[in-house]
Amino acid sequence: MSSPLAMPDVFHIYDTTLRDGNQQEGMHLSVTDKLRIARLLDELGVNFIEGGWPAMVAGDEDFFKSAATELELRNAKLVAYGRTREPGLTCENDPALAKLVEANTEVVCLVAKAHDVHVYDALRTTLEENLAMVDETVRYLVGLGKRVFVDLEHFFDGYKANPTYAMAVLRKAAEAGAEVVVLCDTNGGMLPHDMGDIVSAATQVGVDLGVHCQNDSGCAVANSMSALDAGVMHVQGTINGYGERSGNVDLTTVIANLQLKYKWQVISPGQLGTLTSISNSIAEIAHQPLNPRQPFVGHSAFAHKAGLHAKAVQINENLYQHVDPRAVGNSTHMVISEMASRASVQVKGEELGLDLSDRKVADQVAELVKQRESKGYSYDLADASFELLVLDYLDQLELPFQVVSWKVVSEDDGSEENSVSEASVKLIANGLREGVISVGNGPVNALGQALIQALSGEYPFVKSYSLTDYKVRILDMEAGTDAVVRVMIVTTDGETTWTTLGVGTDVIEASWEALADAYHYGLMKGYGSNK
Amino acid sequence: MSSPLAMPDVFHIYDTTLRDGNQQEGMHLSVTDKLRIARLLDELGVNFIEGGWPAMVAGDEDFFKSAATELELRNAKLVAYGRTREPGLTCENDPALAKLVEANTEVVCLVAKAHDVHVYDALRTTLEENLAMVDETVRYLVGLGKRVFVDLEHFFDGYKANPTYAMAVLRKAAEAGAEVVVLCDTNGGMLPHDMGDIVSAATQVGVDLGVHCQNDSGCAVANSMSALDAGVMHVQGTINGYGERSGNVDLTTVIANLQLKYKWQVISPGQLGTLTSISNSIAEIAHQPLNPRQPFVGHSAFAHKAGLHAKAVQINENLYQHVDPRAVGNSTHMVISEMASRASVQVKGEELGLDLSDRKVADQVAELVKQRESKGYSYDLADASFELLVLDYLDQLELPFQVVSWKVVSEDDGSEENSVSEASVKLIANGLREGVISVGNGPVNALGQALIQALSGEYPFVKSYSLTDYKVRILDMEAGTDAVVRVMIVTTDGETTWTTLGVGTDVIEASWEALADAYHYGLMKGYGSNK
């Protein structure tokens, strides 16, 4: 394979996060979620947003209704997904096609069978009837004024099993008026060397081609790019690679590769700069954990940990990164860990505005980090706790309050009421002793509420603080509830967020430590005090 | 690119989970962790296990000392990692090389610079001195009777910048006696079309070649396979793709692709059948979350959710999977979700031995699942809770005990002692009323201990139950501690494990629900009663 071609004159980034992505195990997007994600996709600059499959998925009809009034897209076209008419029906009498038309989008995408065995076993019809279904459905929708894309399901497997039939379906879709015919590796089993020859054969038909790759062989990105090299002009995928089984191709990686490696301007540089934040926001809306190792946009994608690398990075930051992280809205950061050398502690210190230029001090801080990490702390993701640790070590830590004691009771007395939690906190702030009791949904919430109440006399702006994430990790997974737990809390004042840690054998004790540190840190920095 | 070559006569799977994998942000392997992982790698059948970098990483010297007495490898050779001598030193006087030799392994792997800019900026020496460093260090170690592999750092970037110099380093390593010279894409920025030409050029030297890919472009698997297509006979990577930034190439995917797609027998079919369990065990030892979408070995890798697919899978299970999941020790499963059709509920029922063949009943169960999922439950991963739900719906649920009430107090009174949690539980088992108070490390532990004590009179085998995992998820991440939380608990009797759920605004209440269901389910099934 030689180096990449020039960018096609017309090029489509086609996002199916809302439809195919939502088929992922554990993924449950509501209509509101979908509207929010569609706005972000539009901002990012994708060309098409597949919104759903109104005839198949409960809620997708509602999505298209809501989208009609609530969704104003500036860049992208919304697409409704459906399949070719049922065997034996006419297009006019197929209720699923009626639902597709009712979605009222300018562009529709039809899935059609291109693999003979699937025609027999899944559709239970003949090869001829399947061709007629493709032909009639495309013509019917084109006749209604729609732009029609056709997804040829299992095209690559189908081509390997029966190339004549797979090509016949492709030709039929093209002749019937499909604007783009999309070659799908539905089972995701292809390898890059499979793509070139099959796509090249398909280009002989003369219709615009697309590609849709699943990641079951771990090659979805490379397969998509191989198909682009062989002449497709439309690439389907999902943000963060969401999707069934091993997922769809991750569009964030494809876009960054095309833009930064192929030098194709598929979106604007400004839009590319939002890639990391949009990837994170969509994960948050979809309630999916972030993958720190995700190429380009992951939290660790430009992190440096090993001593050797850290030292080299101090000299020339491009030595150990394949692209400039700022191009995709990400950033380099130095990881603090038990492997930390003096160099990585110093770089981290600079990042946080702490003076660790003294070699001896930096060595001692690295040693301290190692000790704490052996107890279960992990500062990789908790800069606020790291800063508190360093300030304490440097004797520069002035805590805004001192805790005297705390207690929390959770109870379900067997009555019809839900269980309740009641927390009491005693502390000293600015020399004044405060004691409050607070009731909350759950012990951590009750403790947090009590803390806010106790502090709000001296620090009224503390009321703007809230938790945005709360993670509990058992560190010795084999020992169960007896083991050490690490709690990580992300707090915000609405503008800035910061992360703190607590470790202990008791989840409440560890939560309390993370909670108290979160308030110490926020108050120390004066976060929220400008409101 | 054409179809794959035959398997080379000598082929190396070279694992660097313990060295390069351990550089991942958040990864902290102890000596014990490393010994356990090395045993699993040996079982899996990899040829080489890179154990660590004794001159660079604290603890790695200890690992090699412990390995000498505690690690008996049947398949693999242990490798110590080091770098070429320092500029200006002799090999005999370089303390880092002394540490490498002290690791006392038959095989060593040396990292050498192959990119001219790195020689200037990171090593701060001349191109000639770097060549001398490679030459002398390889000869020195060969002279000590070692088998020497050489990792050419940044070879691909280096080749693009200065092919003459990159090739000169490669030739120097070969002439000095390196057994394998490994071309590294250290920054992970290559795309598959970059690999073929550069690897082909390198093969002209006539030495055995290896490849080491990082995943920064999301193409590490495809890049590794492209290099194999172009003639390398040694592939480096890590289990689950652990590693710095976006990680190393995932050896589980590479092995499965080679074995099942290329039909190369790189390990035995029996060893391939352990791939999923070894991948999971190493994640557990490394305290890394599992990636459900991981190709071949992920929990979702062969999951089916969409209604269309679920129906087709009932007819022919090979229609929607690229390989037989049993080949890698994984299995097909049907996902229960709000997208669940009657078909997927029925397949799931069969999996669990529940009779849901009645269409109407299956429809109603699907409806029930949707209702519960809208409240925050998620049965995708919690088969035990799903079974309890269905049995309750079918009026076939006989709970082994009834809860009357519970209460838990956590307190830190400000004394020197740690905080304590005290739980009291009242329940009725077999008509007998039990009430106990128990103290534990944390409220969930205290509740669990109280539950075991209260049940152990009627069900003595309950003492074999323990928690292996406890996960808390905030469902509305923007609302912080006020939001709904979902708790997922994995329980074991030492043989079987089962997963239950609890949902509520209170983490303790949700934990209690999951805990009580775990004991209901285990007792109902009689788990542990044969002991």
C-alpha cells in the first residue's frame, strides 16, 4: 500500500452513535440524551447524524419528533435508519417503511442484505426477492424525494462467500438511485489486507462508496483507513467507538488520523480542537466510563510516566508524542507515580505552580509519593490531593478548618419509608467551633451536607460546591469488603473541577477524607468566592 | 497487500506487560503481582516474558531475585531489559549494565536509539558514539553468553527523518551479534501503510526482525500484522494493551488474529482457550478495569442486544460472530436491556434455565425490564438479579429469609482510633427470628458480617460467601451525591460467582439491596452447601 490519496472532493463523516452506538451493552440513551449528543456532533462538524431506527427501537420515533422542533443543526444532516421492505410486501404496505418516512428526514439510510446465507437464514427469502426488495425500496424512497444511502450488511463476508451475489446487490442499489452505497464489515472480522482488494472491486461499479467497520479484530480504524485508501468517500462510525460487541470504529481516532496524518481537512482546525471535550461530554451523557488510553482524546494519551521519558520530555516535548495534543484539545501531563523520578515530580510541580526546583526536595517528594501509593493512594488522577500532600510536606499548608469529629447513622426500620441517613459533624473554622446535624440521601450526601452547613457561616460561597463524580475502588479485590478501598471525588464550583482521594478499610472513612480534602482544597484556592 | 504469508519457522511472542505495560498511568505492579502474571503468561504460551528494567525501575532488581527462586517457567524465557552503555563509559564500567547482567537471565533486551534527533537531544551525544554504544554493548553481552535482542527505539520515525542513520544502527546491531532486532514505533504514530515499505527495507539487512507498536493512532494491531506480512518473526506487546499513553499493542488480539485468521499455531489450541480467563486474571492482578468491548476476550465481545440480531442469532449463531467464542474461552450471551425484544429475553431465559417460551410472558418480562431500567437498574451484567426478578414475576420466588430491619452507624470521635462501623440486622429465616449486631471495617462490611452471622444458624455454609467486587456508580453524574446510585456486587462461594444489583438515592440502602439479593440468590441455589 502506498501513501494516502488526496481528499475526495465530496467527503462524508457519518456518525451513528445514536443508533449503532446505542446498541452497546450497558448503553441506554434517552431522547434528551440523544438531542444533547446530536448538538455536540453538529458542533464537532460531522456531516451526517444517524438519529435512530424508528421502526425497531422504542423511543426513536419520539426522538425524530422532538428533533423536528428542538434540534437546529448547523453543519450536519439528520438521517433516519430503516431496512428494505419486508419480503412479500409492497413498499406502500410495509409499516416499517411508513415509520421511516414519518421520521421526515431529507436523508435516509437503508440496511440491505448482501450475504447470500443471511438472505436465506435471517430473511428467509430468495436471492431474487432480496434484489427486488433493494431495488423497489430505494426507488420508492428516491421517488418520495429522499436522499438514500444503502448499508450493505455483511458485504465483506458476503463477498468472500459469494462475490457475484454481493456485487449484484451493490449494483442493484446503485442502479436504483442510491447516492452512497456503504460496504459494511458487520461482524468486524476483517483485517486490513482484506479491505483493499474487495473495495477496489466494488469501485468498478462507479457509485460513491462508504465503509462501516466494527472492531471485532481490533482493526476497525486501520480497516476504515484502508478502505479510504482504496477509494471510499464516506466513513461511518461512532464517537468513542461505542457499539455492539467490540464496538464500531471510533470516529474520534479516524477524524484525528485523517486531519493530522493525511492532512485532509475533514472538519475545521477549530472543530478538531473540541475533539477531546466533545468525546468526554458524550461519554458523560451516555454514562460510559472514559477510556484513559483512548488514542488522541484519552486522559493518558499524552501522559508521561517512565523516568527516561520524563527527562527527555523536559528537553524536547515532541520527542515522545506523535502529534501536538493541543490540536485535538488534549494536553501533555506528567504522571506522578511510584515510578516517578525527580524529573517527573518537578514537571508536575511546574504544572501546578509549586516550586520543586530543589533537587533534594523533589527527591523527597517522590519518596513520599511512593510511600503513600504503597498504602493505596494513587495521585495519577488526583492533582488536588497531590498539591495538599506537597504543601503539607513543605510546611506551607494552612487548612481552612479542622475536623473535631463526625458520625453518620443509616437505618431502615422496616416501615414503608425509605432508609435515612443522618450525619453530625463538629469542626473549627477560623477559630469558631461549629456543630451541625444533617439528614441526607445516603451517608456521603449527609456528611457533605453537614460539612457545607458547618462551613457556610465562615465561607458562604461553599454552597456553590457540589460533587460531580464519586468513585469507589476495592484495592484487594480478592478480600472483598474487608479490603482497603480508595475513594475518588470530583468536586466543582460550577467552573473549576478538582479531584481528591481518600483511602481506608472503611468506605465512609475514606469518603470523609476525600470530602474533607475537597473542601480544604476548594476553600484554600478560593474557588467560588467570586460569585 | 496480499493475503498473509505462512508462519515463520521460528516465531516469537514477546510479552512486555511487566515492563512496558507497567508504565501505564495508574498501574503499579508489586513483585508478587509480577510473579503471578509471569506464571499466567507462561501458561498462555508466550515465548518471552520481559520482567523489568533493573537499572531503572525500583523493585525490578527484587523481581529478578525472587524470580530466580520462585518462578519456574515451562514455556517462556525470562528477559531483563536495559539500554546500551552510557556515552563515554566502557561497558565494564557502566553501573546500569552491571545491574542488567546481575538480573542473571539467559536473554536480555537492549534499547538503542535509532532516530538521529533522539541521539542529539535525549542522549546528548554524537551519531558515531551512539553506533559505538550499540556495537560495544551487544558484543559485551554476547561475550558474556547472553542471547541479545535489540529494541530500536523510534525506528519508524527515525527512518522517515534519516533512513541512512536508522539503517546504520540496525546494521550495527545485527553485525555485533543481536539475535533479533526489533523495530519500534515508540510514539505509536504510524499507520499500516507506513509499515510495509519500511519493514521491507529493513529485511534487506538479513537479521531476524521484530516489531513493537504503540497504539497512539489506534492502529497498533493492524500495524503489527502489517509488519508480520512484511516479514518480521517476533512481535512485542502487552496483555490487554497496557502501556504508556494509548498503550502497547494488545497481545490478546494479535494472538487471536494470528491463530484464528492467519491459521498460525502460535500457541496451542488449549492455550488459546485460556485467553479470556488469563486476560481477566491479569486485569484483576493489575487492578485494571476490564474493557467489555475488548476484541475476542471482552465481556461484550460476543454479546447480542439489538432485536434484529437477537432473532437472527436464534436461527444461526454464526451469522453475527466473526469467530467461535469458545476458541478463545469466551461465550456468546444475550444482553437484557430496554432494547430487549421477546427474542432476547427468551434466549437469556434459556441461558439461565428459566422457561420463557410463552410469547406473552416473554413480552411482559421485557416490559418489566424496561421499567426497572428506567429506575436505574441495569441487568446487562447482573444475571442473578435478573433471575430473581423473573422468578418473582412468575410467582416462583421463595426467599430463604425476610429482612425486618437494619441499621448502621459509622463514627470517628476524634480520638486516635480509626473510625468504626457497627451494623445491626433483624431477619426471619425458616420462621426463626434472628437479630445480631456486628462491627466491621466500613458499613457495607459490617452489614455483610451481620447478615452472615444472622443466617449462619439456619445456613452454616453461608460462611463460605465473600464479596469479590463492589462497584458504585452515580447515575446522574451532574447531580452529585443527591443522585441515584447503582451498586453492583459480585459474590463467590469460592467456586461460583454471581452478580446482584441495588439502586437508590442512598449508597448504603443500595448496597444493602445488592447484599441481601446476593445472599438470597446464593442460598436459593444452595451455593457452598456441598462443602
